[in-house]
Amino acid sequence: MANTPQAGTRERIVRAASLLMQRQGYEGTGIKQVAQEAKATLGSVYHFFPGGKQAVGVAAVQHADQEFADLLSASLSTEADPAKAIAACARELARHLRESGWTDGCPISATALETTGRVPDIEQAVAQAFQHWRDLVATTLREASFPQNDAHDLAITVISTLEGAELTAQVSKSETPLTVAGEHLARLINSYKG
């Protein structure tokens, strides 16, 4: 199924919508623009997403969730020590942001801010993405013998801090906010070690 033209078209639509929403938010992304960027017809978009823009938006957020989760997982697996892994993750986010010309920050933050309280399906997809990322960090910490409650609380802190640092790095066009945040998160994690 993944190799059929229909599956390829759907995937192109989702990827295009995800990238556009990352850069210009949900409100700034139109269905015609998604179709054009995906090299698909408008009819194809509605064929795969009969729910229109909102359905495309949910799929785009889910795609962005998985892309960021993959990056997060890969970064967290670079080091056995979770403190070093978090610092490495922050450096990797900074590198990706710099290489994008400071345009590709958090894949869902613009959409999250625009849709909260207004578009429940997308709001739910965004909430699930943040939870997914926190779960990945918490699992890494639990596997390193951190107690469940500490792992949970640290995971919330890690994702919240990285989100804020990534936005600050994007606005200032500097890797420093992310690298400094990563170093301080590593110190915080180390302070929980027995």
C-alpha cells in the first residue's frame, strides 16, 4: 500500500501541510497552498481528507509529532547517561534549527498557539504530541533508574524548557538558548541522581 500512487499522494499532502503549518501556522496555511506544495490536485486533498482543512491539520500535527519523536529518540539514545543525552538533544535541535535558516523550530508550536480553545481536534492532536514527547523522556529516565515520579516531573520540565529554548533560539537566530538550556537541564537531571 505504501508504494501505491494514492499512498504517495496522501503522504505528500501530509508532509506539505506539516511543513507549512510549522512555518506559518494553521491559520496561515490554506488547502490550495497545501495541494500546490504537495503537487496534488485539490480533489486529491479532499479525497484523502473529506473533513477538509481540519482533517489535514490533524494529520499534519500527527506527522510532526512522529518526526520530532524520532529526532528526540535518536538524540536520547546517543548517550547512556540521560543528562548527557538531554544536552545532546538540545545541541541537535540547535543544529537542525540553524541548518533550516532559523525557520523550522518546533513543528507544532505555531499551530498549538493558534488553535487552543478554538479547534478541538487539532488541540487534542497537539496535546497528544506533547504527551508523546514527555513519555519518551520519562521512559529514558526510568530506564536509567529514576523513580517514576521524578522521571515524570523531569520529563515535563525537559520538554517545556526545550520548547521555550527552541522558540528563543529561533527568534534570536542563535543556538545559545538551546545549548545553555541543555546544559542546565543536564545539571538538573544530575542533581536527582542518588
